[in-house]
Amino acid sequence: MFGRRDKGAAESEAGAAVEPGSGPYDSAAAPKDDGIQRLDLGSLLVPALPDLELRMQATDDGQISAVVLATEDSGLQLGVFAAPRTDEIWDEARADIAGSIAAQGGQAEEGEGEFGVELLATVPTPEGPAELRFIGVDGPRWFLRGLFQGKAVHDEEAAKPLVAALREVVVVRDREARPVGDGLPLRLPKEFAEQAAAQQAQQAAEAEAQQRKPSPHPRQDLNGS
């Protein structure tokens, strides 16, 4: 993910946990019994809030690579990555993102926002230029990247429900040593997996019933009987 850092380097094991406060939270500092239902996606616990749709993005091999929270006119894509315990990598990641956008013929500039330094970008697409806003949050041994799309890029009111959700996200960093910049494992939440399994079972039952259904045009005997 981050070009200039050695991806083979293991993270530092020294340092302290994120201080409790407004999220995103490290799991060690997350509030207990706050009454908020969160969907378990493995390395991310994402709040289930009204008027927000949860979408998952997968790679070609079926691995979940990103999570998207969406409203009618905006979206917030979340990606979570391995990082050192103490060193912050958002500055470096931001420079890498800006370089990648420039290589595609787009433009990017930094600005100050609610989560610190942000990256505002315009990128070419087949439908025309698209505006994006990147934010980054450094945690102990993890880095959370957020990508705002749609009206939420510039419209504070449109961004409010997405920001509120982001403030309730919990990052669960496993104990496995991973190269800096590698994506942390994500999975379908139990509720989604059960729903998908039920749908697959229903589709299989319907297909089997269709195969067993008598043909409306039974085969005639060659002798006419």
C-alpha cells in the first residue's frame, strides 16, 4: 500500500494504546456497554446506525478489501492496515496517494479537517472528473483510511451521518506480526453470512423443485399412444 516504506519490516512492539475519547477507537480503549450495536467484520467493528447502508468490496479472490458506509448521496469507504505501534504513517500514506492520483492525471491538495490533515482530490473517470476526500487515523499497530465520496466530500451536512459512524468504529488488531501497509483481515458479519447462506439454500431448493416439476409437454409415444 505505501510505496516508500519497506513492506517487509515488522511493526514495532513498543508504545501505548490510544487514549479513550471520541473514536475511531482501538479495541483496548473502546467504550464498554455504550448501547451501540456494532457489526463484527473481523478487524473492524462497524456501528449499525439508521439510514446507513453497509456494503463490502472484495478482491478477485473473494477476500474483503474495504467496507463502505453509504447514504442516498454519499459514501465513506474504510480500509484498515497494519502499522507500527508508535510511528504514524498517515503523512507517508498521504504522499503516496497524492502521487498515485497525479500519475493518473488527477490533482490533490491538502487541507485541515475534523480528523487533522486531509487530502482533497479530483480524479478522472469515464463519467468525468470525480472529487474525493481522504482522511487517515493512526492507531497502535493499525492505520485506518477513510475515503469520502459524493456530496460528503464538501457538504458538511451530508457528511454528518458518515462522520458519526466513523466516530463509533472500533479497530481490532490481532497479535500477528504483519508487514506495514498490509490490509488487516476482514470478513462478512455474522448477520450477513447467515442471510447469504439462507438465500443460497432457498435458491438451491427452488432450482431442485424446478427440475422435478413435470414438463408441460410430455413426450409422445412414437406409435401415437
